Amino acid sequence: MTGMIALDFDVLNDHAQKVDQLAADVSQTAGSLRSGGVSDRAFGTFGSFLVAAVQDVGDAAAAASASAQMALGSTADELRAVAEDARELEQSIAASLRAIELEAGGPGAW
């Protein structure tokens, strides 16, 4: 163990893209669930009572999929924000250290 904490901005952004793809996949699934209705005669005369239950389950699954898609989209956005914030912090620290180094007489003056 090195004891160092490091963030790889490219890895975070790549991960955000993967999460975006998952969100797109879930969105496609939700769309499929919403688009297919169940015919009143899908289960025959004796099973007609099942149609409403199956439609309710499909609607609930579509709603859950839509919620998951929104959560995944938010997660991807937050990953990109963390990467950008960390990059800005690193640049700020580096600029501060360069300024201190210059005040001390330049590189290697310590």
C-alpha cells in the first residue's frame, strides 16, 4: 500500500460513459415495457381476469425502469462533476505550489 490517494480523471469519465450506456439500455427496456399492451383475449375467456394484473405488472416495471434510468443518468452526471472538480482542485494546488516555489527563489532553491 502506497498511502497515496489518486484520482484518474479519464477513468472517472470512462466510467460515466458506461453508466450513461446502462441508462440508455434501461430506458430502451422501459420503452419496450410501455409499448406492448396485453390484448383482452391474450389469456382466453377463462384467463381474462389475468389481463389487468399483467398490465399492472408491466406498468410497475416500466415505472421502475424509468426511475432507474433517471438515477443512472444522475450518477453519470455526478461522476463527471467529481472528475472535473478534482481536476480543478489539482490544477489549483499545482498553481499554488508553483507560486510558493517562485517566491522561495525558483525550482531547487530549497
